[in-house]
Amino acid sequence: MSALARTTRRVLTRRGVVWLGQTCNLRCRFCYFQTRIEAKDHPEHPFMTLDKAKAICDTLRGHYGNNAIDIQGGEPTIYPGIEELCSHSAKIGLLPTLITNALVLAKKDACQRLKDSGVRDLLVSVHGLGQNYDDVVGVPGAHKLQMQALENCVAIGLPVRFNCVLTKSSLPHLADVARLAVSVGARAVNFIAFNPFEDQQKGERSLDDVAAYSEVAPPLIKAMDILNAADVEVNVRYFPLCQVPEAYRKHLYNFQQLPYDLHEWDYASWSWTDMKPQRMREGGLSPLISLRQANFRSPMYKGVPDYLTDQSISLDDEYRHSALIRAREHCGYRETPACLACGVRQICDGFHGDYAAFFGPDEAKAIASPDATVGPITDPRHYISGQHKIVEPEDAPWAL
Ligand code: SF4
């Protein structure tokens, strides 16, 4: 594996994703797939066959040109063919990451086998520490196993990054999660606002779990300071730009910014893998679809004459259109009254779906355009271009 480099160049990601099936060894309260994990008879619950998973990988590499992949379950380390899938994926030039709770890797030989299979790195879900972690994931002893797994990764040189969901109960622990990331040499930490995606859209969310942005911001900023001081990359997903001071906005990735993070998913291939046949054990694969075709299915673009053939629409435009569809249509993001006067309105998603119903829109504060002669900011890379992100030269030489 080549050495890490840092870059401020923001290019479109070529990372794909596969969901092997919503089977998991934990029961996180905020899981996007909570219902499917619980319901054994849900068509997306059982793991798919190894042949089907390999066929998805082949398509991501061969048709969509992806060069990396996030493999997730449910929990991918309990997938019976995980080592063979990682090895197949690496062999075809699709560098594999597992999005995992890592509990299985508390056994050192399992950790070593996974590394030997060719896995590139792990994105470990660290949603809290100690008893708090056990409580949010619903399994006693889970934290202890996760710490052992991280120790094993360090011992055998398997790189890790962290995901941490900003649920209310995790807020007192963010600084310690950041310190843990520093101590194990995590390459990046992603803090993810608790969102109304997938199974979380069904109105079961409550103030027990969802925190106000103003409640999240102070501990989040403290955690970012710890990571910045240690030169660990930190990203915050789905957090309105006005909720942190300008110096921290380079770390904020909303739907308009996500395609420019090499560790996030390519909207083009994601539009295909997100279709039900690619998430189910039963049945074959869907016909392929381009990002432009996927956008055209949305009411936002279906009525636009010549949308499918318009040569003036650039690739970056297609990704921006997809971002808008994902935020507004798929996830119910809405603009607040303050957004209407905001200078960054075109690169921000606004407030997430059910948020205003919980807390109202008053936390939103319009950001003045930095230069009245230039007008509003329209480039989604405006802030994130100031962030030094890690990149492995073998991963994306074009990003350096
Ligand atoms: S568009 Fe709205 S939510 Fe986004 S920064 Fe501006 S005021 Fe805040």
C-alpha cells in the first residue's frame, strides 16, 4: 500500500456501494434499516448470494468505472463469503472497504484473515463509548469487543476510519471518540447528523434521540478541534452550513458536496445499486441506468425538455441535480425562511425532513454573500476546497 498524501483538489468520487442484506448482530436505535434488520421476512433482510454480490461488483467496475467500494450489510463481517468477496473486488480493481461495527474482529485471526483477503480499510461505526455504546447498539459487551477489534487492527496494520452518528446520547462522548480516533491512528472521522433516511422516515423518531443543531454544534466543534490538532481528517455529514463558524465549514458535506469526497458514493452507480433488485437476495439485477436517466425519473427534471440529450448539462451539473433530488425528494429537506435570503442557499440542503417539526426553523441564520460583486455562492466546492483530505495515490492519482 502506498503512502498517504493530502490534497485540496476536489474531484468526483468513483467509489461504489453494495448492500449485502440487512442482517446484523447489533440493533442500533438510529439505524436507517431498523425495520428490515428486525423483520426476517423482509425481502432485503437475508444476505444475497456470493455470485450476486460479485456480479454487482463487476458491474460497478466494468460499467460505472468505480475503483473503490464500500461493502456493507447489515453487518458485512458476518456475511459467509466476505473474504472471497473482498478478494474478488480487490482483484478486479475495486478497492474494498467494509462499513462495520467490527465486533467479529475482536478475534485476531478473523481480523488477520480479512486483511489477507485484500480489504483496503475499515469504516468502523463508533457511535459512543462504554455503557453508552452498549445501550445505543442494544448489545451488552459490544463496546469491549469493539475496542479489542480496534486494538487488533492497529496490531496487524489494517487501516481504519470512523463513522459516528450524532444522536443525542452520543454528544457527551464526541470528544472521547475523537481522542480514540487519534490514539488508534484513524485516517478520518465522519460525524453524521441523525437523519430521517430509509426506515427512519416513518415518524418514529423522537426528541429522546434527535438533538437540536445548536445542541450538537458545541461538542462537535470541540471534537473537530481535537482531530484538527492531531491532523486527522474530519468530515461532518448533513449539517447546515450556518450552524458552525466559517472556519469549520470546510468540513461540512451535504448532498451538494458529497460527490467530491473520495470516500463517499458515486451518485451514478449508487442510483443503480439503490434499486431494490440490487439490495435483495432473490431475483436478478436491474437494467443499467445512467445518472442522467435516474435524474429524469424525478418530477424535478421529467418536465425539462431535452434533459436527456442537452449537451450544455455538464457531468458536475448532473451530480448537482442528483444532489437536489436526494435532499428534497428522497429525504424531505426543506428551506427555512432564513434560507431564502442566504448567500450559500444554492450549495446547502437546508434543514432535514422532520427537523423543523421538532425544533422550528429559528436556528437557521442567513449567511451573507462574501462578495457583493460576485453574488451568491454557487460552487459546492467553495468551502470544502479549503480542506486537506487524505488520498492514497493508487486510489485516485487524478486527485493529486
Ligand atoms: S441555506 Fe438555510 S440552512 Fe443553509 S446555511 Fe443558509 S440559512 Fe442555513
